[in-house]
Amino acid sequence: MTYTDLMVQQTINGLSLGAMYSLLALGFTLVYGILELINFSHFNVFMIGSFVAMWTLQLFGLSGQDVILTGLPLAGVLLVAFVVTMGFCGGLGVVIERVTLRPLRGLSGPAAMITSIGVSYILFNLVLLTVGADSKNFPNPLPTIRYNIGGAVLDVRVILIWIVAFLLMLGLYFFVQRSRMGKAMRATAQDAEAARMMGVEVDKVIMMAFFLGSALAGAGGLIFGLYYNFTSFIIGFTAGLRAFTAAVLGGIGNVPGAMVGGVLIGLIEAMGGQFIATEWTDVIIFSILVLVLVFKPSGLFGRVAPTKS
Amino acid sequence: MANGATTTTTTAAVATPSLLMRPVAWIPEARRRQLGIALLIIAAVIFPFYIDSNDADVDSMANAAAYATLALGLNIVVGFAGLLDLGYAAFFAIGAYTYGVLTAYQLQPPWNSFWEVFHTLGLAAPVPADIGDGMVVHFTLSFWLALPLAGGLAAFFGILFGFPTLRLRGDYLAIVTLGFGEIVPIVVRNWSDLTNGAAGLNGVAAPQLFGWSFGVNSVPYYYVAIIMVAFGIFFSIRLRDSRIGRAWMAIRDDEIAAGAMGVDRTKFKLLAFAIGAAFGGMTGVFYVAKLQTATPEMFGFPVSVMILVMVVFGGIGSVWGVVLGAFILQLLQSWWLQDLTQWTQAFGKLVGSNVLAHADFVQSIELIFGLILVFMMLFRRQGLIPAVRAQKALSFDQQHAEVRRGGFSDLKLQGLGGDVRTGAAALEIKGVTVRFGGLTALNKVDITVPTGSVVAVIGPNGSGKSTLFNAITGLVEAEEGSIRFHGEELIGLAPHEILQKGVARTFQNLRLFINMSVLDNALVSQHSRLKTGVFRAIFRPPSTRAEEKGAREWAMEVFAIFGNRLVPRVEQLVTGLSYANRRRIEIARALASRPRILLLDEPTAGMNPAETLELAEQIKSLNDLGLTVLLIEHKLDVVTRLADTVYVLDHGDVIAAGKPDEVRKDEEVLRAYLGRNAQAAAAGVT
């Protein structure tokens, strides 16, 4: 492959990864915007979403890449998978918030963050202990249709991922900007006390933020499985780091920022892996995280870092 | 005693012993602690012998002691200074790999005359090369030398990481430290030439004592670990109860107030980080010497979390608590989960249950960590052994306080104020302008506070009064103008430097150190007047003890200004005191720093009329002693009674200045407070 081909290929890869990281980062940033809480458990909800998606698809009799569907059956199966996964993960997020985080609301200090680390550990280890440490083959019913752009390859599932991610992000954006609940969420993010005084039910807003964020994480998990054809207990940690950096890079708490950040990190990962070395990708991503926090904590688009200490 | 009598002696209320303490209640309290520690030491020393010197068990205890030292180190960072560090294992790694690389066969530069010096020092030796001819260097760093060396190197990295990042708040600092905590093992894994990558170092030398090598016998390692953890406990307790510990806890409770009371926050945060890192580095040397190998997996995020769980479980900020937490969790892993697994499997075979017969609880240790974190945060945030001691109840007489009018004339309060009204300006504010974005909070403000006088600043809400105080004390930066205190320029100085010059303040919304006692609050503000550093804090020479004693006596003198309100309560946490008492502590704290000028921001807010006048007269007495006072007040009777000069602020401008009576009748002032119609009506009436 020529140099241009490599660039194009890695751009395609980067955008696919970026789509996934954007969805993850969005969910994460939604919660942070309102609660100023770094929710470590978010990324293991993503991992669980991947498993739920796998089991749902397996229920349809799909296994590995043995069964290929097209047209309406394909659309139907995928739709069901998305709805089930997103619904389950959304519910899981709400349960986590209600049981472990609401009692701590209003406490200053690291109590809530430490609790979210604990929840993250619980989810991670429950999955590890029940399904084991090996990678699972993810059912992929998509036909392998490939398009060639010069020497680079564009797979149809990549297009599907782009479309789905874009639609979800668009949906979220309009929800946050146009709907009544979205307005309530934005108000609560700015000043919860004042929102309460204006009649906003802050408890419900927070629940909705967790539901939406976790549902997006679940969608991300399904996309991960379709893209990589596998899933395992560890994907939350690895993808989580990147999505987290994406959220911070875009400006933590900022919705469009998370989308842009996700795409950027995806591209960096793809390019970095190609032109430097995959072992160093983690260091690069972590370094970006550290540098952004040290030199520009508000990220690319964020407001000045919030007041909670 | 009957009503009215006030006393400055404290009668300790008798507390009935709790159920747990009844068996030992006959031992006097002072002895209990020493007896307990003595028993602990004896148990620790004879442990390897009465456990049948089962090597694996002794090894587990040695590991537990090592992790306890790590937990102590993290406790200094998280518990004392309040800095959440999620990447603590990085320092563990740095110490470990320093010793490992310098004793294993990893680095082998060719031998030449350059290395002779090191050979004579015992740090390197020539050995035949594996490949080719000639000799190569084999480093032979002594374990005992490596301990302080690695500790120092880890501390250096702590300062290096900390310097750009410690100004970040809470969550962000946690994330950055997590980042560093992950970067270090990854670099270690990828830098194979130095560290042998994922395969790990091998051939790490065991410690040697007078020629005898520790080898693989657990017992000598156990004793080294016990000594390490004992030193760790000793250092932690000494630091906690010293000027250093108080500074850390002040930073933890309220950073801004800590700075305003004279604590150099950057320096002390870095100090906490460095000391915590040193603990980690030294433990790393020990751990790797015992294991005789080191791999990157031993130092990842899960290890950082495990140490955090130990600290949270045991009690954040509690020295004995984190040691207990570390021992329990480590022994859980090494002993109890294995036992539980064996019993469950045996039971399962007995009962015929396949699930139980194949149960393995050892794998679930991380799940248990997660559950512990969640449970502790939800139900027992203070941990197993809380850092804060329970407080005794006060007697009725101690609680009863009456308003005392007439100020205080019996107290001398040497070293406070002492300035005479010379006419010279103590504080000279010229042309000060402060802007927040598009809002001009202060607009070319000129205020002069003559030495030894009382100047009041009044004005409607939002007029910029508190911003003025913030500008004087360095909390916000004035864009234009100058603020001179006895001739020295204050603009550009850090808050703690301004306090050192003698400018002390109170906060309108109270910024007490809520998790510290009344006495400790007044001791923190003396921070810049005391001189004990880390070394003296740990070893407590007579000079330090005298210094502490003097500081406590001075604090009690200051508390005596307020009669018996604060004196009986000096050991109590400030959260338990009434609002008015907390306002008094805020003032006492500022006074304890021996200021030359006192900035009071609405000191009588929330007090009833009698208490208000009492406080006003106490301020007058302070002024008579020579303390210059700059006062923000809303209650005009206080202003009239106290102030020599009054300045009126409105929307950032000084609209009137002069004697209290003049200002009260000033038309501009009436308009600002009451509005045009009222002003016109007043003009019509008078």
C-alpha cells in the first residue's frame, strides 16, 4: 500500500474507533456536566452492554460469522439488539445511580468518585467471574461487502457504525437542545439549586442523564462487538481510557466537545498505531490526558473548570 | 457554680466507659495506649516462633506489613493532605525497579576504568560477559543503601509529577495521578533494555547483613518489614501531631483559608506528595528484594486501587486504621480466602453440590475490594478506626456563658498589635481596580487606614466590600493600583506571604477548618510564626516542644478574650459549636497569628444585640492594645461605636468617607442604601 492508501485506511479506522469513543465519551460527559462526578463505572457498563448485545444476537440463532442476514431481517435483528442493549444498560445506569450515588449526593470530597471506582470493580469482576477471562466470539450477521478506495478498504459494517453513531449523537444533541427534559438537564448542569427553584425535578433529571449516558455506552458496546468481532471482560478498561481522554480533550461536560474529542482520539489511535507502534499508543493517550489537564483543563470547548474542589 | 461566674479552668467531664472498654477501665488512660503498643510489639516479635515458623505464613505477614507501609504512605497524601492519588503504585514501581535494575544482571555496560571508583565503593563489580570477551559491569547496590536512595528518587519523581499538577482540584488531580500511575508501568514494560520488559527482572539480589544473605527464608524479611511499618507508624503519628500535619489538614479542609492563615500550600502539597512517594519507593525496594524479581504487572492500576481500598477500609487519615485495614485485606487474600475456599469445597463434596465443590474465593478478591469501597462509602465513611476521636460532653457550668460587657482589661495579650496611633498609614489602598470579566467590582478605590485606628467599610450588598478584602489579602488580583502595608506593596504576593507580613482576616461566610478542633484552628494560623520542619516534627527536640507549648499557651490567651465560651471547648471539633461561637473562633484564629492589622468581614452577623455589643467592645479593647482594625459591618450602631473613619462603597466606588456621623447624613449614602424616593423623603422631613 502506498502512503496515501495507509493514510486513508487509518482515517477510516480512526473514524470508526472515533464513533465508538464519541458515544462513550458523550455518556460520560453528560453525567459529569450535571453532577461533576467522574463516573468510573460508565466504561464497565459499556463492557456489559457488549455482552448483552452478544447474548441477544445469539438468541436469534446467530453465531460468529456463520449466519449472514440482509435487508429487512438484518435491520430487524440489529434494531432489536440495539433496543435491548440500550434499554438494559440504561436501566443498569439508573440502578447504579439510585443505589450507590444518590445517598452521597451533596457530599464534598472524593466520596462519590471512590464509590464509582468500587462499582466499576464490582461490575468488572462479576463479569470476569461468571464468563471467564477468554475473548468471546461476537455474532456478526453483516454481510462482508467491501469497497475499495485506492488501496484502502471500506467495510460495510464501518458505514453502518458511522450511520448509527451519527444518528444517536444527532438524536442526543436535539434532545438536549430542543426537548423540555433537555432544557432541564442543561439548567441543572449550570445550577442545580436554581433549577430546583424553577420547578425542575433534579432527581429525575439526574436519573435521565444516567439512563441516556448508559444507553449510549451500551450502544457503544454493541458497536465494539460488530467492529472487532469479539468481546471480553477487559474492553471497558482499554476503551474507557480512550473515551475518557476524549471527553477531557473535548471539554469535560461539553456535549459537542465529546463528539469531536472522540473522533480526534480515534484518529490519533489509528495513526499512532500505524506510524509509531501499538505498544506506545497507551502512553500517547495518557500523555494527552495529562497534558490537557495540566495546561488546558477546560479542554477544547469546555467552559472554565467547574468550582467543585 | 451559680450563674454568672465565669472560669477559665476546665473541669474534665467524666465519661462513662463504653462496653468495649469496661474490662480495661481499671488501667489509667495514659497507660492504656503504652500497654497496648507494648503488647503489639511483643506479639509481632515472637510471631514467627509461635506460628511454627511456617514459612508461607510468615511470608504473608511480611507482605501485609509491606502493604501497610504503602497504605501509610498513601494515607499521608490522601488522608492528611486530602490529595486524591490514584496512581500511587507508580512510586512503588520506581523504588522497586531502581533496586532491581541496580542489582540484577540487566544493565551490563562494558567494564573500563570509569567504573573503578564504583568498585571501591562497593557499588559495582566486574564479571565476565555472557557474550564475547572482556568484563562487564554488574551493579551491586546494597539493599540498605538502596532504601534511602530509592526513597529519595521516588520523592524526586513525586515532586516532578506534583509540581505542574498539584494546583488542580480534587477530581482532576485524581485523574492526572491515575495517568502517571499508568504511564510508569507501560514505560517499564516497553523499555526492555533497561527493565527486561514484561518478562521481568530476574536475579535481583537478596539483602545481605554482615555478609550473611537473606536468601529465601521469610523470617529476616518479616522482621525488616515489621521495622519498616513501625517506623512508618512513628513518622506518621509524629507528622500528624505537628505543625506539618496541621498545615496538611488545613489544606485538606479549606485550601483558601489555609493560604489566608499563612500556609504555603504549594510547598506543603509537594511535601506530602514527596513523603508519600518516599514511603512507596522504599517499600518497593523491600518488596522486590523479597521476591527477587520485578514485573510491570505488579505495579498497575489494580495495585493503586488496592492500596486505596486499604486506606478507605481502615479509615482515611487514621494511622492505626490504615495499618489495620492493610493487614486485614492482605491476610484476607493470603489466608482467609484460601481457607474459605478449602472449607467450601470440602463442604460441597460432602453435600454433593458441584457448584460449591468448585468454588474459588481467592479469585474474588477484587470483587471484594469493589464491595468494600461501595459499602464503606455508603455506610461507614470514616473507616474501621476513625481518624477523629470521640469528644467528651461538657458540664453545665462549662456550657453556660453570659454576656460580658465592658471588653477585657485584664488580659495583656503581649505580642498583639502594640502599634501606637502615630498618624502614619498602616494600610494605604490607592487606585485599586478589580474586574471580573465585564463587571468592575472595585473602581479606583482609595482607602487609608491610619496605624492604630479603626476604619469601617460599609455599603449595600454587592458593593465590593468583600472583594476589597480579597484584593488586600491576595485572593483576587487587583488589575490597577497599589496596596501598601507599612510601606510594603502587597499586590502580587501570595496570601500566605501577606499573612506573614501581619495582615489577618476573617471570612464573611466562615471558613473554619471543620474537621479540626478549636485549638488546632488557632494553631494553624500560627503556622508562619513557628519554625518546626519535617525533621524536628519527627524527632521533637526540646526546641520544638517549647515552641508547641508556647503556641498553645498563646492560643488559650486569645480564646480568653471571649470569656468561657471557647476555653472549655478547645478540644472539640468546630462543627459542634454554635454559629456565634464559630464566628468567635474565626476571629480568634486570625488574632492568633499575631497580626498588626485585623480585617473583620461582618464579625457580628448572626449575633443578637447583646452579643453584638459584647463583641464590639472586645474589638475596642483589642484596638486599645494597639491593633489596627479594618471592619466591614452592616450594623450602624457598631460602626458608630467603634469606627474613627467610615468609607462607603457602592457598586465599586467610594461614594463617601469621613466620621460616622457625617457619613450617616450624607445624601449619596442615603440614596445608595434607601433609594432616591426615600432620600428625597428624608430630605423633605429633616
